[in-house]
Amino acid sequence: MHVKRIRVVQDALDANATIARANRADFDRAGVAVVNFMSAPGSGKTALLERALERLERRADAPRVGVLEGDVQGRLDADRLARFHDVPVAQIDTDPGFGAECHLDANMVRSALPLLPLDDLDLLVIENVGNLVCPAEFRVGEDARVMACSVTEGEDKPLKYPLMFRTCDLVLVNKIDLLPHLEYDLPRFLENLQAVHPGVPWLAVSARTGEGIDAWCDWLVAIARRRAPAAVAPASAPAAP
Amino acid sequence: MHVKRIRVVQDALDANATIARANRADFDRAGVAVVNFMSAPGSGKTALLERALERLERRADAPRVGVLEGDVQGRLDADRLARFHDVPVAQIDTDPGFGAECHLDANMVRSALPLLPLDDLDLLVIENVGNLVCPAEFRVGEDARVMACSVTEGEDKPLKYPLMFRTCDLVLVNKIDLLPHLEYDLPRFLENLQAVHPGVPWLAVSARTGEGIDAWCDWLVAIARRRAPAAVAPASAPAAP
């Protein structure tokens, strides 16, 4: 009985892993790097994405970015990104009536891929459903995971939601401009973060003031470059005049 | 095939409803009112509960309160409440290894009831896992649902997580002391809230400054009274001297 229950769970995760590998193969073929962007509701994922897209528009080394928006209902976030005319945006609603899914899985992402011009992208950012639990359990074929955690959420979150913090490749500590107005102990948060994920990189950022957004863009550019097919990269950079 | 899939979902929800009714029968027998307290991670549920328990300690009309803490992992919140010596606290960890549940359901609550002296309580507060999606889908036998939503989370949350806001009986708009430091449009939030749940009561509160905590206590006292068995209520209040 015990073994059987484990097998069922294993099968479900296996099915997701199989579809995630199919997604990954498609991303490889298109030469697109994929970032799975996660956080609690209201941590500022969309705002951080808006600020990054604004800066990238002015950078010569900017990758061609597409966005996949995952929400339970509605297209508020997708609408916020519509002003970036060069950024294709697709929307997944996880709510088929009652029984809304609280996360994206590999199959949901797969079903949305035909909506995006993968071959014309260098970087796909998948904005997951706001939730610190289940999104961490489902790989969708991504190259890297980023999570945002705002300073208004308290220092204990890595200890309470360890899987999310343990499986991400970058933590954006957002709303850092609010620090003077909070009793938030940043060193204690970082200690908790290091306890569950030793060595994970983090950036102090503010979607409002712009602090740390250049560094966040640098990280995105580096992820996109890591995936760029050699054929597309310039054989030699033109010498400076 | 389609019909079969619906039946499976229906069965799962039916199973939860059946167990929720059993919980409810136990609560009725003990004469205890039950509040299901929900929010996103970091909205301040535990802090709002701490402030309420502090105030209630000094009130003559205070109900005898117990707390059931739901977390993915750890007992940080339960430890924070340990200083209230008269408040029994039980902890549910939803994380049996990998595959942590992102919500409490009726069966998890049922499994924890033997840890609490229900007959000696007037009010049981169940602090759910921090998540705006799945907790709303699972009744646990509660009399009322309260949710906390902090002003740092943005005005759009009722539109993005409508089921949660639609099924709650009180909304605590927390961290109201931070309003001067945010571009948060409270009237717009309330408009969104009314759009998904017309007429739902709400309170502006701050666990930090204490604003609104008396009103939050009044609400808890009223819920506990509504459930108090007639035999326990005084036949007539003693006249003031």
C-alpha cells in the first residue's frame, strides 16, 4: 500500500519530467534560454519584469525577450506588458472553472508554446502563478529559476518554504526602498536563505526606485548568452574605431 | 471520458466535504466557533493573531482561544504563539518529504483535532498555509473565513485570486501604516474587492501600530458568541453596581 502510493506520486512527477524534457528539446532547437520566475503573490514579479524590459530596450546587448504569463484568472499582467511592442506575450489561465491550479506545470507551458515565436527569441521569461509552494515542484524545461521575495514578507520565508528557495538560481530581494520603514532584518533573512541554499546569489532590488535593476538585467543577458547558438554569435567583434 | 474526469474531481471534493461535516459536528458538540485564517505568505497572519491574543488577554469578554497552525515545514509560527500560556497550539506540517501540500484540507485538520482540548475552547483559529489559491477550495468545517491582504501586495489581488476573496467573511487590510510610503490606491483595492465580493466587510489594520486590532478582536468575540451554547451563556448579566 505504502509502495503503491509512492508509485502514483512518482508517476505524476515522471509525466511532468517527460513533458519538461520535450519543452527543453524545443527550447534547445530554437536556441532560447528560459527563466522560470516565481514568488508569493504581490512580491513584484511583473513590476521587476517591466523595469528590466525598459532597461533592456536601451541596451545594445539586449536579448530578444518573450514572456509567458501564468495566472489563475484574467490577463492583468499580460496587459501591463502589452506596451513593450517588441515583446511577444502569451497568457496561460489555470482556472478552468472551479479547481484552479496554483502553479504552472510542464504540460501547461507546452500547450502555450505554439503561441510564441520561439525561433525569434533569445530569452523566454515564464512568470509563474504567485505561490511559494507548488510552482517549485514542477520543472517546465527552464534553464534557470529566479524568485522574488520582498522585504515586506518577513525574514522567515526561506525556513517556511525551503523547496522554493533551495531550487532557485537567483533571489531578488525586492522593495528594498521600504527598508527604512520596516523592522526587517536583512542579515537575518540572508542567514536563513544561506541555511537552506548555501551560496545562492541574491540582488537587492527595487522596482520603484530602480535600484539593482541593471544587475538584474546583466543576469538575464548572461543567461540568454549561455544559450545562444554558436552560429548566431558574431565570429569576431568589430574593433573599436 | 469527460464525464469521468468530472466525477473524479467531484469525488475528491465530496470526500473533503464529508470530512468537513464530521469536523463541524465535533465543533458543534464542543460549542467551539472556528475561523479559517488565510492569506498570501508574509501578509502578517501570525502577527495579527499575536496582537489579537494580547488584547483579548485584557478583555473580560474574551473567548477561550486555541490555535491550529498549518505550515509546509517547521514550527516557527507555533513557537511565536507559545508565550500565550493559556492558548493551546497544535501544529500541522503538510510536508511529508517531497510533495508538500500548499493548503490545509478537512482531513489534515481532523487529524490534528485530538491534540486540542476542544471542550475547553470557545474559539479555534486555524492559520492556513500562506497561499491565495488552494486553501480557498477546501472547507475544513469552519464557521467563518478571514483573510489578510497587506497593502504592499498591490490593488489587483482580488481580481487575480477571486475565489479566495469571494469566499471570505472578513478582509483584514494589513500593514496600513505603510500607506504613506507606497503608491497604493486603497479605494481601487476596495473597488476590486467589491467587484468580486459585494458587501464583504473589511478592516484597515496594522499589526505594528495596533490600528484596527480592537475591531478585529470585536469580530472574533462576536463569532465566538454566535456559537456559544445557550447552557453556558449567563441567564442574565449581573446589573452594574
